[in-house]
Amino acid sequence: MTPLILITFVVVYLGMAIGYLPRLKVDRTGIAMLGAIVLLVAGAVSEGAAIKAIDFPTLFILLGLMILSAQFALSGFYDWCAWRLANVPWKPEALLAAVVGVAGGLSALLANDVVVFAMTPLLCAGLRARGLDARPYLIALACAANAGSAATVIGNPQNILIGQLGHLGFWRFLLACGVPALLSLVVVYLVVARVWRGRLTDGQPQGAPTPPPGAPGAWQLAKGLIGVGVLLVVFTTPFPRDVAVLGIAGCMLISRRFASRDMLGLVDWHLLALFAGLFILTGALADTGLPTRLVDQLTAMGLPLDRLPFVAGFSVLASNTIGNVPAVVLLMKVWAHPPEGALYALALFSTLAGNLLLPGSLANIITVERAAISGIALGFRDHARCGVPVTLISLLLAAVWLVALGYVAVV
């Protein structure tokens, strides 16, 4: 069955790079699920092996964090933040800095994809009402959400996976990745302000000002903040993280105001299905023994996986072709015993590399799609003008930081 597994793996990851199957409306999640189904139907993977390959603790943590983030979304917190940003009487440059700071800060503790999903429409409406070109602010929103999420082990799906499989502590992760993430937020602001300097001016207001969405519900917001506080405390203890996060999510679901259907509707089930399909696919590939032999050959050639050139090169290339989540799932499956410092490097580089091009991060795609619904076109070139320099400078700063502190070696 090894040839079938290899063919299926290649087809799936080519589909990941393209983003769809030609002439079919099958996206990346569908491609991953179809690959797993092919292996199951053909008998290349048994039901027991498929279930064993899925890392359920990682999926539980993702699910729990999405429900926690949904608590903030339904409380009106994200809408309130977006409206305040768009309507604060600041100069355009100060407003840009506020967008970067808020998006980066929220994404460090909550799911970055949910942050941009919730904030984009109201931010677009507010900026248009002020007569501002929304494009630089939306680019800053997406790039800052990616950069800010790199700071913590719960900031994005790939960090959650790396932290879970590598048993990385919350505060040690923040110590290693927090400074590069913060520097990257500064880079996002400086680059966007520089590239769009001629467009950061107040123009002719279009339409009536957007009405305020109403202050977030005090108790519902407090409930979410308590959940975040408990989460941070639990992540410093040996208590199982997946069980703790699910427990917090269960408390969020117990509500007299928000229907469970509405909260669960904000969960990115497609991302969870993508993870499950990739776990099965990469698990089958790992069982063939081929990845292990490939790793041994790379090491023999003087290119071990824990060195900076490999981690950085793999992250940039894979994140902007197959996507950072599939790339991390694949690498973590074949990397038997990665050192802690190399895991910090993988988390940083795979996340920051997502800013390079528009398809490099799901947050980028969500921002573009939500902006299009609001009537604002944000193209590939618009993003690349900022994304390329932001990524190159951010990766350089991250590399210098990691090498200087001894987290990863160059050779």
C-alpha cells in the first residue's frame, strides 16, 4: 500500500498548494478529508490506525479556544473594538498604530482568525464613513493578527499543535517568542505607514457615520475574561491542557443569553476537519518509514532539522504553498524528538511567514473575503507590497533573537 499512500500524499499536498482541485469546488479542507477517505476505503489505513493518528488533545484545545473566542464575539466585544478604532478622533497614522496594537494584542490570547473575521466588516464601514482608504488598515489588521498570534502558545492553530506535541509551557513560550512578535508588530506599522504614506489622509466622508454597536455586555465580557484568566493559570500547572480548555469552554456554553447553537456556529469546524484529515494522512505516511529515512539522509548531508536554515527555509516555502497549518502537521509527524529551541523557531517562522503573500495565512484570506463583502477590494499586489518587506524584516529579527539567546543554531 506504500505506493498508494505516496500518491495520495502528493496529490493532497499539491492540492493544498493550489488551494483547490481543478474544475471542482473542493477546497483545502475537502482535499485533506478526501485523501483520508481514499486511504480508509482502499484499506491502506485501518479505522483503528486512523483514530490513533488523530491528535485529539490538540483538536480539543482548538475547539475550546474557539468557543472561548466566540464568547467575546457574541458579547459584542469585537464589534465594539472595531467601531471604536474606526471612530476614534485620531490622525490616520495614530489610527493605524491602534489597529496594529489591538489586532496583535487580541490575537495573542484569542484565535487570530476569529479576531479578523469579527472586526473586518465594522472596521470597513467606519473607515469608509470617515473617507479613509480602508486597504492599508485591513493589511495592518491581517499582518498584526498574524504577528501578535506568534507571541503565545495559544495564539494560532500551528502554535497550539507545536505546544501540545512539544509540551511547551505558556510563559516559557512567551519568553522565547514574545519579543520577536512585538518587534514584528512595530515592523507591520512602520512598513504599512511607509508604503501607504500617500493614502493615509482623511478624505470625503461617504455616507452616514456608523452607529455604535452598543457596549459589550458587562457580565458576558467578564465571563470571557475570567475564562482567559483561568486558562493562563491552568497552563502553568501540570493539569491536562485539553481537559482544562474543554472545561472552560463548557462554562462558556452555559448561558441564559447566548444559544449554544450560536456559539458553536462560530467554531471553525472546517479547520478542525482539516487537522483530522491531515493527521490521518501524515500518520499513514510516517508508518511507511520513508520520512524517517529522509530525515536521516538530511542529517547525514549536514542539514539537520533543528538548524536555522532548515526551519526558516521550510517555514517560508511551505507556509506560502501548502499553508502553515498543513506544513506544521507534516513536519511534526516526521520530526521524532525536536529540541525545545527549534520548536520556538518553527512556531515563529511558520507564523510570521504567513504575512509574505495573501494565501500564506488563513487570517489574510478571511480579511480579504470579509472586506469584499463590504465592497472593498484588496488584491494580491496590495498585500504583497507590505507583506514581503514585513515578512523579511520580521524573520530577520526573529532569527537574530533566537540565535543570540541560544534557542537555535545556524550550523
